[in-house]
Amino acid sequence: MKKYTLLFLASMLVFVSGCGKDEFPPLDPAKSRVYSLSPVANSKISGTVTFTKNDDGTTTVLIELSGSSTDVHPAFIRLGKTGSNGEIVITLEPIDCDCESGISIVKTLDDGTPITFDELVKYEAYITIHQNKDHLEVIILQGNIGNSSN
């Protein structure tokens, strides 16, 4: 009986910590920024990316998609503005489309250079979301961030 109780509790923990869309209070602009992601070609997918300043100097990057496929979508922050074929400077955690979201904690660029929230939201860059790891040439969503969003 004890095994069944533990199994039940473990399964409830997994269920509760699943992929639900929680409602959050309004974001403080000094500690967060939200940017829209636009579909590329005929992808019919929409999304947002939210940067949140953490107390430890890192930045949480939350990407949320709507209408995506069952693929796991790689995501990158690139230099420049959308359409400029900019260099990848930050590789983000891929978006798992069972949840339609991905969370990355950013403290450095891919080359190891430290970057803070305040620097990131002033960076001239954009985000690209790709079809899957086997088709990185196919961008399904993108959006300007930081100074590129103005």
C-alpha cells in the first residue's frame, strides 16, 4: 500500500508541475521586457519572448509559442535586425512544443562574454526560432529585441 501511495504522490507531482499556462501579475518594466515574435513565410505560429532580470545577475528568457508543431524548435539570439542573417551570439534552450515554451537562464554570450539584463535589453539583436534541429535553415518565427526593437 505504501508503494501505491508514493506512486500516486509522485504522479501528482509530475501532473502539477506539467506544462500549464499560469497567469502572472503584470511585469515591472525595470525588471522585464516582452517582445513579439512574428511568423516567417506561412508558419501561422505566433509567440512572445520575455526577458526577466534575476537577483543573481542572470536573465531568464521565456519563449512562448502558439500554434506550433510537435517538433522541438531550436532558438537563438543573433546580432542585428531580423532578416540580416546575423551571427548567433546566444544559443537558447530549444522550445519543447508539448508545452509550447522554453526557458533559458542567460549570463554570458556563447563566447563566454558576460551579459546582464540591462545590457541584453539594449543589445541590437533579434531572436530566431527554427523548425527543428535537422532544418536549421528554416526559420518559423523571429523578432527584434533590445535596441533593434525600436
